[in-house]
Amino acid sequence: MSARTFVVETYGCQMNVHDSERISGLLLGAGYQPALEGSIPDLVVFNTCAVRENADNKLYGNLSFLAPLKKSNPNFQIAVGGCMAQKDQDSIIKRAPYVDVVFGTHNIGSLPALLERARIEEESQVEIKESLEHFPSTLPARRHSAFSAWVSVSVGCNNTCTFCIVPSLRGIEKDRPQSEILHEARSLVDQGVVEITLLGQNVNAYGVDFGDRGAFAKLIREVGKLDGLERLRFMSPHPRDFTMDVIEAMAETPSAMPHLHMPLQSGSDRILQAMRRSYRSDRYLRILEDVRSLIPDAGITTDIIVGFPGESDEDFDATLNLVREARFTSAYTFQYSKRPGTPAATMPNQISDDVMAERYTRLHKVQQEVSADINRASIGSHYEVLITDHEGRHDVSRDRMNGRTPDFRLVHVDSGDLRPGDIATVEITESSPNFMVGAFKSVRATAGGDAHDARLREAGPEPIMVGMPTLKTLKSL
């Protein structure tokens, strides 16, 4: 009897992407196989997000699309997990009774058993744990990339931002022992991983569980000592907990990349207070000054919300002014999305969709101008670019590969003989707000390129991997 096949649809943040790698690892360990491109899988798993309303709409739209497939083939299974499953545990089965399994953020490890129980009992299974019993260090993972990996240092969040529902779904922060983090990082490097990103909902608060405010800086230094690790990154810090010892650790650790993703959310002190962000714009700008004083070539990216309840024209202008002053290499900008259960959802002076859209467009235009200026200034410069296989397609018509500079800017590299995982020296020849184009100069083959080649040999026919647009594939059949 052939193995059952699966695909995983991922919505949301980097933590969800990493959780999807764990879901895939669990399914592989239970005897499932990734579905081949162009085939109909036996199982679709949705790993969901609850941060924005459109994620809800996307899930239920895709569930509706799968309903006829489920009706025609009772052996076909659907599972829904992640933050939305944690939030809407009582309503998913009511709205989509053909879903086989609903599982929460704290019990990913139960998925294979729940699927088997649903198959045997021929009824939906719902299992939601309200808190994390232990850090899930032992869960296997099928990483999307052979040469780049996430390593979780904590789960959960102790902040109380008024717009965010994540703490109520992911729970309070639980820190992972440094010894476990280092063990996983060493194992990954031994397997050919050359880039590690330390991951947490509030990654630089690491150590709060065991009372060590300097723990995250120490962790950067210790992971950075690993022989064979080319690049070390982390996401996402909170300005409240960002300290000088972390900046010093970044500056003094050769493998720590000169890139900082520091969420701003708003440039208005009044809105930051309403958001309960526990810092103000001057504190935020001082952090950037401190970073650039020790790491002059640092690229800084951010998150910004427009249209938070009560945001005035003056508040929004403060955000535009800060964006111009901060000179972010790029910004992830969002229109405020009301989430039931958060304090912001019931605040007065909710902003209309039209005003939010207009402000979003203006903010995007300003940031595009800043990004274009920064990238234009790089023309003629040389960068080491880590060639990737997961951040944009190989441009066949131009024989280009994609990669990231140390400061995390996207580069299309003109060369036909580069492998994902290699590090190429390129000269920037063209630029736009969203990417640069580089002329290939030389290449340094790394263990990451060898690991990528080994993964291709192991995989055989190309499977639908974690995070790929699987439903788009299904809809084309």
C-alpha cells in the first residue's frame, strides 16, 4: 500500500513557517510523503494565522474549495492548526463540518494521532491545549531549505500590545535552555546549514524565564562561535528590550549579519501609547543611532501599522517623518485589522477603510522612495550574496539566481552556474526599490551548496514543499 501524501499551507509569521516545518517532519515520521507536483494529495494541512482578518477569509475560502474533493473522496483529509485554530476552536467545525482535525498551537505533536483517530472513528477530532506543557525541542522538522534554518529560542509573548491577539493564543513566554539551542545549531551546521535565524515572538526578551537580562547577547556570541556557520540572524526583537550588549554582540560576532528587523508600528508617541508599545519615537531612533554607530553598514527593516484607532492626520505625518529619518531599507506596512478580543477592537474613533487605504498608499510611496535611494547608492559596490532557493524563482529568461546581501537586501545575480547555498561576490549594476541586480564576480562554494545538491538527490521528483502555493496547484488540475 503506497504512503499517504500531504501538503502544508502556511499563513502568517516566521514562527508559523517553522511550525510548518515541524508539521512536515512529524508527518514524514508517521509514514506520509510530500505530494508530488501536479498530484492530488491525501491530506491538506492549513497552518493558520489570526493576526489579520484576511487570513480568516482566505482559510474559509480555501476550505470551501476543498469541500467537493472531500465529498467525492472520503479518504481525503483536511486538518486546520495554528493561531486561528486556537482562536476559533469552537466554530471551525460548525462552519466546515467536513474538516477532519482541528489542533492548536500547543499540540502540534498530536497531529498524526488525531488524523488516524479521525480516519478510524469517521468523525472530526478537535484537540486544543490552552497552554504549552514544555518547549517542543524534540519535534522533528522537515526544513524547507537545506542550507538555511530557523532555530526557536522562545515561544509565547509577555507583551500586551492592544492590537495583537498572539499572546492570548501562543501563551506567555517560555525560554529554551541555551544548551538545547546550541545543540540544535551545531547539528544543523554539521548537516550543511550555513545560515541560522534565531526566532521568537519577542526574541531579545530571551532570558526572562530564568532571570538573565543578558542572555540573548550571550546566545548570539555562543552561536556565532560555531565553526562553519556563515550567517547568523534573529527575528523579531522588541524595542523595549533592546540593549547595548546585543548591539555589541552583533558588532563583535563575525557571523552576525549587519541587519536588524525592528518593528516600529507607529511614529506617533500618542499612538504608541495607545498601542501599549512601552517605548516612544525618540527611544526608537536612539536604538538605530546606537546600531549604526557600531555597525555603520547595518540595514534596518521594520513593521508599521496605519489606521490604528484614533490615528489623526498629525499622528500619521509623524510616522511619515520618522520613516524618512530612520531610512529603513524596507518596511512591512499593514492596514490596521480589528481582531475581536483585543483592547483596540473596542476603542473609539475607528478609522475608515478609505482613510486607511489612502494613508497606506502614501506610506508605501515614501518608503519606496527611501528604499530606491538606498539601493541606488549601492550601484558599483561589491557584496557577498548568499544564493537562495526559497526567495524568488530562478529567472530562466535572464539566467538569474536570487540571493541576499548581508544586510538582507534581495539581489538578482547574473550567472548561470550558481547553486543555492553558495556565496557569490557580485557588483551591483542596477537597482529598484525592491531589489538590486548584481554582476557575478566570483563564488565561494559552501557546505550549504553541497547540502542543497544532496537534498535534490534525496528528493527525486520535485515535491510540493512547505509553504509552496499548493492550492493553486490543486486548482490547476
